[in-house]
Amino acid sequence: QQGWLWRIDQTTGETVYIQPQPREGEPYERFNWDAPILVSPHKPTRLYFASQRVWKSENRGDDWTPISKDLTRNEERITFPMMGKQQSWDNAWDIDAMSNYNSITSLAESPLQEGLLYAGTDDGIIQVSENGGTSWTKIEAGSIKGIPATAFVNDIRADLFDASTVYAVLDNHKYGDFKPYLIKSTNKGKTWTSINGDLPNQSITWRLVQDHEKRDLFFAAT
């Protein structure tokens, strides 16, 4: 929660705080309320974690290296109109009770292609890297047919059977839109199609899981 991260040895009970920290002169890390963590399917000691940028550790969190720049819009949310006006910096419910904005909310790595990474944000962006984070390609949610520009990327899932296929789960309920948004790409995020199918129109979509044996069997949490 909010980026707090520990490693726990279940045998000895040892607990180590392993949250990645900004370097001197860098801005603070904006961790989402549900900051995403991923154990690489290619190496169990390799972890990915995300704030406004993606971090990687090769030793279970003892050391971290940022492998991206800020992948969000990096806006100042307090300047947005809320309930018809800009809220005060002294507004405790808005400053202290809310999740950080402009943060990464989901991570995935293809189990078939090492270094093929996906990151989704709370401000309508999907980012793709095919080289382990050396470079990233930005996809605006609003550029995808039928997806609002403000959509929150709840989940990204790399296909278990095809390295070029990836799925994303989005929602736009913070803007009064309760439609489901499930999308699929078969070319590593270059183009997307809807897979909402016959889901009810008032079903916020949250997670998507592919069965590990039957490639066409999916489970959607709404």
C-alpha cells in the first residue's frame, strides 16, 4: 500500500524493508495506493516494482535500479477542478486520504520473451519496452478506439502462449463512467481490439487472468 514494501523470510521470520528510494536530487517517488510488484517469470530473484517509474532488482530487493523515466503525465492533481472548483492545499481529505496521482498501477513481463515489459498508469497510458526497460513506447488510452483518455489501467496481462499478445483492463468510474473496458493486442500493443463481449454495461473491470492450460479460458473480475 502506497509503495511500502518488505521481504519476509518465512523460515527465520526476518523482515527487511526494501522500498526503492530516489537518489540525491531526484523527486520523491509517487507510489499508487496499490503499487504493482512483479516477480520475473524468467528469474525468481528479479523483482519489478513501480512508482511513477519502473524499478528493477536482481537480488530480491536488496538493491534497486530505475529502468525507466517518469512514465506518467506528471500533472499536479490539486490544480484540477473538483466539485466545480480547485480545492485548497489544506483540504485534508484530498491531500491525505487520496492515492497519489500520476503513478504506475500495473506491470507485466511476457513469460515467453524475457525483457518484454508492460506498464499501465492511473492517468490513461500504457507503456511497452522490448529491451528490459532501455526504451519505452507510449500508448495513449484515448488513441484506442472506444477507450476514454482518462481511463485508469487496472491490469495488464501478457499472454501465456503467445509472446506478441497482451491484454489490458481499464476503468473510468472516477469520471462517472461504469462501462467495462477489456482490450487485447496481438502485436505487442501497437493496435488493440475490445474483448468486452457480452459483459453487462455497468460492470467496472478490475482484473483478467488466463488459464494456464486452456489458452482461450479467461476469468474477469468486475
